[in-house]
Amino acid sequence: MKVTLTTQKREKPDFAKLGFGRYFTDHMLVMEYNDGAWQEPEIIPYNDFRLSPATTVLHYGQGIFDGLKAYKNAEGKITLFRPYDNFNRINNSARRLCMPPIDVNKMVECLKELIRIDADWIPTAPGTSLYIRPTMIGADPQLGVHPAHHYLFYIILSPVGSYYAGGLKPTKIMVEEQYVRAPIGGTGEAKCMGNYAASLLAGELANKKGYDQVLWLDGKEHKYVEEVGSMNMFFVMDGVVRTPALVGSILPGITRDSVIKVCKKAGIPVEECRISEDEVLEALERGTLSEAFGSGTAAVISPVGVLHAKGRDHIINNNEMGKITSFLYDKITGIQYGRLPDEFGWIVKVN
Ligand code: COI
């Protein structure tokens, strides 16, 4: 792989005040798809792109991305969490949007090289990490609705703190009763750009009412809970950890899958199933819904303290992080940061 190092290092931000997705490292990886094949990837200094105003992605949204993280421990050892799963998911998203697949093993090796070059950008304070954003866009400089012939794949790196400003403070979520995110057969299970654009209006309206996010209902009956857009959802009901089944409209989260596997190994009953809004509300009324939390690469494990549904706020677990949520947070972040043994083979060494 060709590597061109920057001659002008960027100024580092205050690592104690990172927030999410505001700063980018010195280098990026780029790879072009021309004449029916991916060309050799290159590492270059982080820079703006020059794109034709007619570029496919800017008009027809032929664009996908993913998100994963690298961690550095106190001894300077750098690791990635489940990168093969993320790159496989990129290929699933690519297939849905008629985009060419990438070579997963090769890309993980190229990513490791990029991270080694920008290793001094990985924050080490608790709760911080290096967020990795692989992206693929249709890049024909031409109008007309059809799959592009040229593509651009790139990876940028961003040192991050927690996704939600409140950190581990339980979030307030509102069930979205008017708009839908994705119907079955749509693009809901692909990590494509349009899904996020489609979620903005409902999110803004919810924010104005004082809620952090919306909980989407299914696109057909408006009856079953699905996901939160930035997180998959889990409800602890009658002692069982339940999450909406992957019916085709929900993103197959890697952290979601990690939660399920950790629960199974720890002997915590866990179930993937259809969960209706009514069932959630009944469990809240009966006092059998003890915890709710979201999972995601950016969000990690995020407790939900308030669920607004059918005109009123329902407080969950006294608006505090519950026992199972804490256990899963400690276990998954423990494996990610190398504090706990990796019983699942999820960690990939970078150096
Ligand atoms: C992630 O969790 O990595 C995502 O891409 C979600 C996004 C809202 C930041």
C-alpha cells in the first residue's frame, strides 16, 4: 500500500473534551473503484475531497458507512473490537445499494496500518477511544438513476469521548408515532446514509420536546418497537433480556450481537423476538419491566431512564442504570479496553 505521510501535523484537541466526531487524525485511507475493480488503497494526509457537483451520492444517496473503534491500553497496546464483523457488514450494506464489495481481510490489515501511523491520536482516558468511520460512495460525475460505475471507499479516524453529552446518565426516549424509519424490504438493515437523513425530522421534534432520541415502531402496523437509529434496543422484562428480532428493517448491530452472546455465556435469559409497544407499556404498568438500554458502537451500552409513549412519560428503574445494564457495560467495555479476558475472540491486535 502506498503511504504518503503528512508534512504538517494537525493540532491535537484537548483529549479531556473530545465529545463525538469533531476531530480527525492526520491521515486517511482512500481507495477508488474504476474499470470494474478496486484499485490499490493509499494512505494520504487527511484532506478535503474534490467532487463534481453531479456526483452520484450527492443526488441519489448511493452511500454507506460503518463505525467501529480502536482502544489503547496503559501499556500502549492498541486493539480493535470485531473489525471483521464491521467490514462484513459493509459488504452486506454494499450489496443492498448495488455497490461493489471490498476485500475484508485486506481492509482490516490496511486499517491496522492507518491506525499505527496515527497511534498518537488514540485517547486513553476512561470512556474514550478512536472511532473509525469507513465510508463508500457512488462517485460518477453524472446525473441519472442507476448504480455508479466509479466508487470511492475511505476510512477516517476520530478520537472520541461519549456519544451522548450526558455520558452514562440514562437517556430519555420517545416512541415515534407519526414517522417511520424503514419498512421491511426497505434499507433499514443496511447502514446507508439515507436511513439517517430519514430520521432527522422525528429526532429534531423529539429534541424540542426534551427527549434525546426516538424509538421507531415498525413501518407496517406501527405496533412493534424496532430500534433507536443510533442504537439497538433491549428491555429487561420478567428477568429476560429481550431485543427486537432482526426482521429486515433493523440494523444488525455488532454491539447488539455482543450483548446477546455475553448474556448467553453468563446464563442471563435473552430473547430476540417481536416486542409490541403495548407489551412494553403493560410491563411498565405491572412493574415487570426493570431495565431498558440501547447498544451501539458509538453509544456503547446506554441506559434508558424515561420512555415517552401514548402521551406520557414512563420512568424506568427510578431513572437509574440497572444491574444487568451495568453488568453488560462493564463486561463489554472490559473486553474492549483489555481489562477483562476476551472469551469470545473479538479482539484484534494492532501493534
Ligand atoms: C455507530 O454506532 O457507530 C453509528 O454509526 C451510529 C451513529 C449514530 C454515530
